[in-house]
Amino acid sequence: MAAQFRFAPARGQRHNGTMTHRHLLTGHVLHFAGDPFAGPWQDAVQIDTDGAVLIADGRIVATGAAARVTGDDITHHDHSGRLICPGFIDAHAHYPQTAIIASWGKRLIDWLNTYTFPEEMRLADPAYARKTADTYLDLVLDHGTTSVASYCTIHPHSVTALFEAAETRGMAIVAGKTCMDRNAPDGLRDTAQSAYDDSKALLDHWHGTGRARYAITPRFSPTSTPDQLAALGALWSERPDALMQTHLSEQIDEIDWVRGLFPQARDYLDTYEQFGLLGARGLYGHAIHLTPREIDRLRDTGGALVHCPTSNTFIGSGLFDLMGLAGGGIPVGLATDTGGGSSFSMLRTMAAAYEIAQLRGVAVHAAQLLWLATAGSARALHRQDHIGTLAPGMDADICVLDLASTPAIAQRVDQARTIWDAVFPTLMMGDDRAVADVWVAGRQRMRP
């Protein structure tokens, strides 16, 4: 079992409600000036090898030379030789599937019936839902992930369990009740009306509460009737500030299934569009086998795609066109897709994204991978003004990577000629051992 973190106690005195104690982190600091898929990555991403980040009251106060201040109210955290980057952001996950990660031998539809649905039925027990939520969030924090967007189950208390667990840890999170009223077991089906009612009540309670954001969540069109999709589309039109998350074009046999269920639809995306479920605050997971029309509509509407590379290889879905889609102006985030994905680690996810791009004939740069796992996912979740970047005013969600965490990585770094040569091996071979320090909303998580 991975070693779990605990939060360090807050330090300093409060004067007029303001925490005066500050923390200075020094080391290699990752900075973003733009989208590295929209132009040369060198213009968008830099690493300050003598960098500094000053944090106070949960936010980043200064970076670079302006951060290098001294005083009795400052604790210095020396991360020389390490990479200080934004906390990783997992833009598509299923926390209820934590216990079934790395289950053998199934493709999508069989995976759902054999592993996913039986496990999700166990979350009918509120105590089990709370335990699973706690386990999941501790695991991702161990791996340097400070924000997630997760599907829950049809049970409203499964949503509450995750939001409450995230609130305890101070995490920025997106979540929603998964809605299904067909092609699922009896214990996992709701109705069009209850999907609307439950989702609205949860949205009203949680959306914008602290760092929580709500996502209206039809699992995918095969498990929702047209009536349910229309009800959820109506809710989104009433609350356009909410996000909407679902799945799109993950596997060929899934697309054939959708075609049979929606014979009048122009394509898979149209099964959402015709019910008001296509928009700029939409998150569409996988999106591997898109038609030209679907690509054009996604670009026109600003809907974001979420790349889930370990899942796509683990259950044999296909090869996402990262460079074509991200380079073509469509927002793209990165995700583990736990538990169809085979790892809780965004480092492993970056490695898998690199490998899939190689199979499509493109070598993605480390700068682009890090951007996807942080600023890119933040943009997909419409949280780019708060998380995903180390800049003054941003929330202090930080992951510090040891660039020589194992002997295999260390010996490769010994041969590095540039800072990027030193960073890349950790993206390809790193795991939770590479996570040297984690900060969530300005609070440090310490290993026991």
C-alpha cells in the first residue's frame, strides 16, 4: 500500500482574519505562458532552474525573484534539483471503480457488466461509499493529483461522500451523480425525472460551495433514454454555469450500439447535441473514433475532450489523435479514467499519452505532457483562473517531483544535458516515489 500523507498543521498567527505565516519553495519551477499545442512549445512552457514560489493563505503570492523574501514569518522549503509544478488535475475518473482497477480481460461493454456495475451497486451502502471516497482521494494525493473530475453512482449519497471527502482535504473537485435509466442492472437505474430531481438538488447544494463544482452526468447515451437525456439537457439549460460530463466514441462496437439505439442521429455526438448536451462546458471522455462532423462541432462549440490513454490501451479502445485534436483548436484534458484506466498516477498517464502519440507518428514533448496534466485539464474544467498554473493569485495546489526518485531514473538523469532531459525520465518511469511534496490550497501534506 502506498504511504499516505497527512496535512501539516497550519502555522502562524491570525491578525484580522489573515494568516501571516508564509512558505517559500525553491527549486526548478514550471511556468506556462500559453498553450504548447497552439504553437512552439518553447514559447509556451519554461522551467526556471533557480525558481521560487511564495505562498500564503492558500494562494500563490509571488514567483521568481519577487518570491525570494526573508523573515521570521517564512518557512523555506528547499527543493534543489526537484521540479515544482502545479498539482496534477485528473479530468475524468470513476471513483466508485477504485476497488476494481486492473481487473483482467474485458472490453468496454463486458467491463461494465462484469466489473463496473456490480461494484457500483455496492455504493448503495453509504458507509461503503464514504470509505471508497476516502481511499480514492488519499491514493490520488499520494500520486501528486490535487484535483479530479469524477463520476459517482446513481446514488445521491455517493456524490455527497466524494464532495465531503474532498472538502475535508481542501481539494478542488468536480463530480456528479451518474444517471442511467436503461441497459443497466435494476439496482443502478433511475428515471428521467429522478435523474433531473437528484441532479438539481445536488447541483444546488454543492456547485460553488468552497472548491466544489458540479457536473451533470449522463454516463453515456446507451444507458440513458431520450427522455432522460432531454431532462438532463433541460437542467443544463437552466444551470449553464454547471459542467456536463459524459463519454463519447470510446470503442467501435459501442458506436455501433449507439447507431442502433439512435437511428435518426447523424453520429454519436448528435445523440447529445439533439438533447441540449453539447456545449462549451461539456467534457467528453475518450473521443477516439470521431467523424469530421463531430470534430467540427466540438471545435465550434468549445466542448472539451478528455484523453484517457491508460484506459484506451488497457481495454483496447484505440489511439486518440492528441496532436490533431489539441493542435486543431479543441480543448483537451488528460485523465486516468480510474478504474478502466490501469493507474492512479498522472505520471503513468503522461507516459501512456506519449506512447500512444508515438504509435500515431508524433513525439509529444515533456512540456506538452505536463501542460495537459495541469493547465490543459484546468482549462477543460473551466478552472484555469484558480488551478493548473503557478502564478500570483492562483490557488496553491503544488506537486514537487524528485527527478532522481529511483536508481533507474537517477542514472538516466546523470546523462542529462538540459533540464528537459532531466525531467523526461520521471514522466516516463516515475510513480508515487517521485512525489516529494504535495500542497493543497496552501496546506502541505506530509508523509507519516
